[in-house]
Amino acid sequence: MQRDNSSFPVAFGGILAALAVVIMCLGTLIPVATFVCPMLCILLAKVVLGQCGGKIALAWYGVVCLLSLLLAPDREAAAVFTALGYYPVIKPKLERLPLSWLWKGLLFNAVILSLYWLLTHPFGMAQLLQEFAQMGTVMTLFTLVLGNVCFFLMDRVLNKRFRFRR
């Protein structure tokens, strides 16, 4: 007797979405978790993509974004995931481009710089402006460089194949 596995992607995606929202809600416990939690959720997005396909992965991303923005106490972490959480879905398309590392770097920097401009200007997160002022220009640029390093390390991790049995 053959089973109908059409409910598997929805159930699997739902469980991992709940896990991702829990991870995003833990972001306020440790200060560096503002950047670690979105990256862990991006790794979960890779698992959903591998097990369920692109359409379910994009739906999963939308659900996790919405719930994270509504429930996560760390709005900055939720915004970082919203800005970059779709990356595992578009990564294969970027891989096919010549000089893919350049396009990935441009994408990351454009998205992060746009995100922080939006957070500090139209949305007026004053604590971010104060944090950047305290750090100074050199440390802010150094933080951006470290963000690039972390992004490319995450990109390398996303190249690994996750194998699961169904």
C-alpha cells in the first residue's frame, strides 16, 4: 500500500516554521544573537527548500517573517531575517551567474545597507542611531566587513548537502 505524502511538506514546514519563530524570539537573550538567530533560521530555510521545494520554502519564509515581526522582541533580528531569509531560494540562480561571488556580495551589501537605512530613517529606530554614533565610523565599517565575512561563511555552509530520510 502506497502512502499519500502530500501533507508532508506542509507539516514539515510548519514544524520548522515554529522552530524558526522560537529561535527568533530567543534573539534578545544574547546581544550577538541579533545576527546569529537570523542565520540559524536561514539554515532552516535551506532544510525546508531541500525537503519541500521552492514554493513551500518561499511560503515558509513569508510565514516566519510575519510571525517574527509580530512576536520577536528583537525587531532588528526580525528585520535582518526579513531582508535575507529568502537567500537559500535564490542562491542556485546566483550560482549560475559569472562572478557569482561578486553578485552575492553586492546583493548582501545592498540589502543590509538598505535595511539599516530604513530602520534608522523612515522607521526611526533611535537606539540604532545612538549605537552607530557610539561605535564611530571605523567600527561601523568594521561591523559591515564582519557581516560580509559571516555572510560568505554562511554561503559556504549552504553549499553543504543536508540528507534526510522520509
